[in-house]
Amino acid sequence: MLNIMDNKNLKNMHPFSTSAGIIEINPELRNIGYADGINIEGPLSEEKKNEMISLAAKKFGEFLDALGCDWKNDPNSKETPTRVAKAYVNDLWAGRYNALPKITTFPNLEYDGMIFQGNIPLISMCSHHHQTIMGRVHVAYIPKINQEIIGLSKINRIVEHYGRRGAIQENLTVRIHDSINSIIKSNKGVAVMIEATHNCVQCRGVGHSGTKMKTSKLTGDFIDSAKTRNEFYEFIKDSK
Ligand SMILES: [Zn+2]
């Protein structure tokens, strides 16, 4: 049995999927958890992931049935429910089901300037429409001497972890910022800027291509000092 939100501290458990009787989600956290991935207790084992894929595939088949799609008799569609379920669990929402990779930090003996990692590829999905969000993330922080710095590629890992779950760009920006801020507890500021195109704007609704959404979350020196803030945005320009 796949038990989601099986946390002793959480009360009022209710079945989320009564027909299958498999998934339980705490209703109080259902909406919060959607963007943050906290409605899963801990990373899932391969066995639990396979259980989830089987259940999701069954439900996606019913979704196609409801849309009048004869998927069972179409050679190109008969495995589609399983393909879609695997894509969600193993790729598109992998950040929900796997732990944040171990983030290596190192002692910082003398550097008190900005550390910038720009143009980090973002592949995500909007939680409103389940359409792709593709873009770039720019991250910077200012360490303190005799404190810690993050292994550089781990910043990319953090972006990947939070991007792979389905969120709105606003929340994703905050999640990445807060993650850096919590790993490097003693810092002089953290800045995150995301620029991305949303498929839900291009392929449905208004149907406009070429628009780009930009979001930023700045704290510490990036807010207090115009010079530091400008340096961050200059670094972004230079990194393109
Ligand atoms: Zn959307």
C-alpha cells in the first residue's frame, strides 16, 4: 500500500482515492503540497514508484476514456497511459519523489564577493495547466568569510530538484531561493531570477508565442545595495 502523508504529526487523514484505496493525502496540506512537493513523506522507493505508476496509468486510461479516445485499440496509444505515468514519476515530477541530492559545502576562507551561476537550464511544468515551462535560472549568493560555500554544480541540482515537480514560476523562484538560503545559513544575500516561456500561454488560451515571464527573489545585500543588485543583473546580461 502506497501511503502518502503518513506523518505521525498530521492528523485527520482522509482517503484521497477511495476507489483504489491506495493514496491518502492530508486534506489540509493538499494544496500547499502541490507546489512544494511536501505531500509525500520522504523519497519513494522503486517499489512505491511502480505502485504509483500502475495506479496513475489506470486513472489516465479513464481520463482518455472520458475524452472519448479509443486508446486501447490504437497501436500508438495503447501504452500511452503507462508512458504518461512513467514520465510524471520518473521525469516531469521526479523532484517530488526523490530526495534533494546531497549538497556538498566547503569552508570559505577568504572570499566575500558574489558567487554567480547563470543560465541554468529550467525544465518545469505549470501546476495550472500541466504544460511545460522552459527557461533559464540565474542564481547568486554572497558568502561570509569563515563560513560555507556550495559546490557549484549543486546549485544546478537544486534548480533541477525544485523544477521537476509542477509549480507556478512565482513559487518555484521562492523555493530555489529559500533552499540556497537554508543551506548557506550564514550569507550576506541570495538572489534568484527566472526567465521562462510557458507553453500554456503559447498552445492554449491566448495562444501567443514569444512572451517571456521573469521573476526574481532577492534578499540581503541584493535588496540593500543597488550596486550589488546591478552587478547581479549585469552578470546575467554577460552570461548570455
Ligand atoms: Zn499554465
